[in-house]
Amino acid sequence: MALILNIDSAVTGASVCLARGEEVLSYKSNPQQKDSAAWLHTAIHDITNETDIKLKDVDAFAVSAGPGSYTGLRVGMAAAKGFCFALNKPLITINTLQMMAAAARSETDCWLCPMIDARRMEVFTAIFDQELREILPSTNLILSSESFHAYLQEQMICFFGNGSNKFKSLIIHPRAQFISVDAGARDMVKLALDKHFRAEFASLAYTEPFYGKDFHSLTK
């Protein structure tokens, strides 16, 4: 099975996970976002020592590519691309919102709506079903009491992430649920493995983080 190093520093803090197939061999996390750049390489060094696996033996490097923190995304992408360039390995990019949905899937049987705080009443968000298929593609959204109204008519939706408290204060709806989810690099494992199997690799030369800066309001 493929040996993949997964890196996430997109939202708050950073985490690293080395997995063979779907088996997690080692996982490390750091909640301090400002320390991510210094912490990341030390954590990867510790993982290789603990597992006795050399980076040259890793089959691919996966990174959460956004949306999320501008600085965090750049830190993670720079690290992943650096390893890929140096070791001639493929790069796999994972949508951060889908990674968060993967973390929440075991907590509920509803549609999944991760929210990343984008300041004021704005969030980066999307909706996924239980198979992690997009119902609403990744988007910027200024929240209002009418947000997601049409989707809530169809299905129970579970909201989570560091931007969800904003919406919780706005909406009262019997089909809106709110939970707390801790997402990180270990939640990328299956997503990255599937992309590796399909050889869906990102361009080392042209891939950039998805900052989610295109702005529009959605009130569905």
C-alpha cells in the first residue's frame, strides 16, 4: 500500500500524519498556529525517527490546500512542495473543507457543513453528503439568518468548524445541528490514498494554495 505523508496547517495549528494505506503509523499535532513553520519540520523529523522510515521511501506528499489561513496555507504548501521537489515525489492536494467533513462524518448522519472563520460575519464553507460528495462547492459566504435555507428544506445539516458559532447565533431551525470537530492531517489519509490510487497529482510548478478570496454572498 502507498506510504503517504499528510500535512495540514490550513486553519488552526498544524498536524502531520504518516500512513501506509489507511493505517496511521504516526500522528503529531500542534495547536499553536504561529509556531507552525518552525514546528512542522521538527515533527516530520520525529515521525521518521519513530517509524524508522526515511522520507525517500515515502510514495507521495499530501497537503491541505485551502481554503484557510493565508500564512498557514503557505507554510504547508511550501513544506510539501519542497519535499516533492527534493525527492522527486508526487504532490497531492486536499480541499481543507473536505478534510474537515471527513473528520465529522463519524459524528453524524447528516449533510456536513464545515465553516472556517474568515473574519466579521464571513466564512469559507461547503456542504458535503456522507460520501463526501459536494452538495455546495467551496465558497465564501457572508452569513445571515437566511443562509442555507433551501438546503435545510431538503436535509438535516450539521455545522461545525471555527466559523460555525457565528451561524449558531443567527439561525433557529429544526434541521440545523452544531457539533465540535477536531480535524487534522489524519483525516486526509483516505482522501489522499484515493487520489494516489487514481494518480490525481498536482503540478509542482503551478499549484498554489486556494485562499478562497473570491467574494460573494449566498443566501440559499
